[in-house]
Amino acid sequence: MLNILRHSRRALLALCLSFGASFAAQATYSNMYIFGDSLSDTGNVYIASGGTEPPDPPYYQGRLSNGPTWVETLASGLGLPGDSTALLAGGKNYAWAGAFSGVDGLAGPNTGLQAQVFGQWSGIADPGALYVVGAGSNDLRYVDGSNLPAATPYSDPATVLGNLLVSLSYMIEAGATNFLVANVPDLGLVPESAGHRAESTALAIAYNSALATALDALATARQVTIMQFDLFGLLNDVVSDTLNGGGQYGFLDATTPCFAPGAISCDESVFADFLHPTARVHELAGNAALALIAANQVPEPATLALLVGALLAFAASRRRA
């Protein structure tokens, strides 16, 4: 069963929109804590800047997109909608846009992943909570000076991985037992990477490969649950489908940000700006995360039968297509 899910990303994405939230609801977490960068920030940078960054409009209420982020879809599906609220607004979301995997970030000192974990978080873990972690993209965006004005201090994939593992180990020592860790998306697909797509993709692949191996080892050694969320694969599926007509997901443009003058609607575009996805992509990601959580639970027989039946029906429809 798990092999079917692991090797059928498109089937999983199609199903999760209908079933992901109901399956994931079986997983009862006491709280959800979020650590990461702009893909997860729901307003920390916006509040810290006095409501000026990112500008609203075109950005949506402090998100680096035109609507809610994937962690908001995830939190709602788990019955914990308030937990995705930004830390500075009283929530449990520690993510800062521009965060590096170390201490600092593009938003300023002490906004990186390690600062979020070691400085802003209490350091007292709730063993019944889900800890959502995603970082590394900003570190890896630097490719021969093309993306950032100067080399980031963590552009080497091994160093980025080391920073992430230190943060995870600290949370485990504090008592955390349930993690959902996202890999980095294919940085060669974002509009920003035009002109050096191969280098950006290679960095992401190198990092993600090492990350998967390290997370497996950490979960085994420390006897904790680490669900690996494949953002790289999800974005590849969405962009590939878009470039082939958009029959699966309905997107029509994967190269021009919808915030650009004269661009098509954000509902039909993969990217909002030159780096960040639109709210529809975020929704897909959030539902895929819910489906991943569901796949890692032991479902009730009726739910399992429903999931198996849905997968078989989807496979049959793909064969007929």
C-alpha cells in the first residue's frame, strides 16, 4: 500500500484534494509548531516591518503569495487552524521569510532557522505536537552570484544539511517526537533561475538526496517519526503538467509570475512572483502534506478500503485516458 503511494505522486495529489483532510483528521496532534522560511511565513516579517514588507497588495496579508500558505491548509486539515498564525500575532508559526538554515536571514539577524529554534522557541517540546520544518532554499539560491548580491554563508549543501540536523536534534532532545520535514523545491524551475536553471536544480537535488538519507538515519537512531514531504517532486509535477497543457491541475503558465504587468490570473499561474508559488500551488502542497500524514497512520478498515478503492479507480481512469 505504501509503495503505491510513494511511487504515484500524481495519484496522491489528485486524491488528496478530496480525501486528504478527512484521512489526516485521524492523526490527533495536540499542537502544530512551524519553523522555516517564506513558504511558511504567515506574517512575522510583515508584522516586524510595520506592515510594509511584503506590500499588500499584491501580496496577501503578509504572505509571500496571493493567498494563504500551505501550512495554513495543513493546520486547518488537522483541526489546528490557529497554530499556523504568525508567532508575532500570537500563533505557533516561527517561520521568517528569507530565513537561512543558520542563525540569520535575508530579513535580518536572528531570523534564520537556528534562531527560530534556539532563540524564539521555548525549548520545551510537547511530545504530542507536530513539528513542521522546512528550510534551505534561501541558502541554495546563490549560484555564482546570480540570485543573491553576495554568496550566502551556507551555500554548500552539506553545511545547510548540518544546520538543519542540529535544529532537529535540539527539538528531539527537548522531547519532540513527530516531525514533517519538507525538502527544497526544484530551484531550477522558479522564474528567478532563468539563465542558470541546471546549476540551481543540481544544488537542490544534491541537498535533497543527502537530506533524505540523513532523516532516515536520524529517525531510526532517535526512534522518532519524521515524515519527509517532497516539495521538489510536487513542483516538478505541477510545472510539467502546466507545460503540457495543464490537464491535471489547470495551470496555464509556469514561467511568468502572475504579479507581473499583463500576466494571466494568479488562479492560472504557478508562480506569484519570481520565487514564490501562488495560493493554488500552496493549497495543493497543504493537501499533499495532509495525505502524507494520512499515509503514515494506521487507518480504520472502512477508511483503508475507501483509499484503496479510490486509488484503483484513479489507476483505471489513467489507463483508459
